[in-house]
Amino acid sequence: MTDIMRKYSVFRNGRIPSFSPILLEEDLPLSEELTIFPGFCDVHVHFREPGFSYKETIGSGCGAAARGGYTAVCAMPNLNPVPDSLENLEKELELIKKDASVAVYPYGAITVGEKGEKLSDIEGMAGRVVAFSDDGKGIQSREMMREAMLRIKAAGKITVCHCEDESLLKGGYIHDGDYAKAKGHRGICSESEWRPIERDLELAKETGASYHVCHISCKESVELIRQAKKDGVDVTCETAPHYLLLDENDLKEEGRFKMNPPIRGAADRQALVEGVVDGTVDMIATDHAPHSEEEKSKGLEKSLFGVVGLETAFPLLYTYLVRENIITLDRLVELLAINPRERFGIPFGDDYTVFDLGDYYRIDPKEFASKGRATPFEGTFVYGRCVLTRCAGKTVYRRQSN
């Protein structure tokens, strides 16, 4: 058992006694269902600053994180300016220092401008970033990826990849499955995801690099990573709640169902759940990607890719995986708090969050702290509401009584 699990062993049976010193100290309304967890950690969020503050800010993103029980997040580099040099990174770091209420760890871009043409200042940024990624874009060149892995490895960091073969996209915007065919939509094939993963796993084995795969969505990706782990490759991966809980049969003609990679078929969803159960999937990240209401109001074809998720992840996963006896509560905590921190070297500290697991309610985006409102789970009923989040000794979220 890790130190953090020893510290929080009180929640291993699902509940804590009402006389817990933490709860008494915080003067929370006592409930048999109040449960304390280590602060969750999301290794894949988009906080949009600098450059796109109309979508989200460091402040509003941290507010959403705290409201969802997260005390540490890793912010992706698709910003303006892109953090591809120490000078550009400093602009993001200044905003984080000024406005962050939870711990925000920035990624450095793998390539200059995330254009896939020239490697960024990996060595210059290594001491200030959590890892390196060109998330939002796949690196198309095998040689570029190989060189990146070698330099990132030498810098002591993890190569984190959005895997997407652009030559296979063909203008698609949802999964290339039955729904797309029935509704006349252009589809994104699963091969556009798993083929680059296959390439990168070969390179990771060759170079000995530490490699992490973002937001896997299809059954082939699960199997490739499962086999690579058996072969000794230093690889981890994440998936997101929407890939575990939804498939193409749940799609509607609304922008809140559009993300990249897309929600795929029923067999893909089942394979991802099996990967969570057997340990192939190491962690669950939200890929929290807020956009303006206008940008998400143009249907499946013309809306921008991306949905929000920080404020709904735990209740959704608790309701539909733990309460359905698919995984244990301990396993969910590993996926949301323990494994992300251990893989990315993010300290645990004294952060914690408290949930009322008996609180049953309907997800309403109007209540979100995030500027983003687009979620495929709007109107879904869930158990588990965050009532308190503490980060670095400070209360960063406390639910107001109705």
C-alpha cells in the first residue's frame, strides 16, 4: 500500500465516521455518506490561457477543478503563444502564479508552434514543465517522433501524445460507424488513432523512452497498449469518462457530443471498460476542453471539438462504474488520484476533497464554474456531490448550502 493509501485508509471501506477530525474542523454538515479522498489529479486539461481567455481562464478552470474535487491538473500547450520556448512558457507560468487556486502543471510543446516541423526547446523548458506534448495534433513524422523521444528521455520527462494520423481523417468529425452512415456524417476511422499508437510503441521500445498515450477511444488501442506492457515498454495511457460511459448509439445532433477522438462503437466502449478493470488503462483524465456557447452550437459537423468534464467526472464514474459494481471505489481513486500523480511525479501534499456520496442530483451545466457548458452528460442523474476541496492548506471549494 502506498503512503497516500495508508494516510487515507479510512476511506477504503467507502465511508468515514462522522466524528472524523477533518470533518469536524471544517464544520461540515455531518452525513453518513460523507467520504474523504485524496485530491484528484487530471493530467489532461485545457485552460486556454494565454490566448483564448474567452473560452476559459486559469481562474475559471481552477474553479471547475476544485468544484470537481481536483487539486492538481496538467495544462495542455495549445495556447497562444504556444509554450515551445522558455520565453513563451513564462507567459503561462505568470498567469498560473497569479490566478491558480489549485496546482497547475504546464506541458511544454514537443514541436515549435505544435506544427510538427521542428522540435521545441525541450532542454530549456524541462525544469519548468510536467511533460511534453503536442496535444490536439499528432506528430506525423516517425523520425521527428523518434528524435523527440530521445531528447525528452534525456531531459528526464515523459513523451505524451495525441495520436492521430491526419492522412486517414478525410474530413471526418464523428466516429466512422453506424450512426455516421445512417445520418450522412463523415466519419473518423479508428485506424487514425491506433496506427500512430502502434508506431509510437515501437519507437518507445527502441528508445527506452517513457511514453504516455492521451485519451484512447478504441478497442485496437487498448489491445496494443496491453501487449506493449507485457513486452516491457514503459507506457501508460488514459481514457476519459465519455468513452467509458457512452457509445455512438447515444449521439445526438448537438455540438456537446463532438470531441476528438470521437465517441466510438459499443465494442470500443466495452474494451475500454475491460482495460480499466484489468489495469491496461492507468488513469482517467477528462480532456476538459471548454469553448464558447457559439462555438459549440453548430451541430456535429460545424461545432468545434471538445467538451468539459472536471465537474462531472467523479460523480459519473462513481455512479456508473462503482455503484454498478464494475470497479471498486479504491480502483476509482487509483485512476483519479494515485496513478496520475505517481506516473507524472506530482506530489500528494495534504490535499483532499470531501464528497457526499448519497447526494443524488441532475447534472446542470448552468451551475458549472467553468466557462464551458458543453457536456454530453447534461441532464444525467448521478450520485456524489463535492462539498469541500482543500489544496495546499487552503479551502479552494466549499459547497454552499441550499
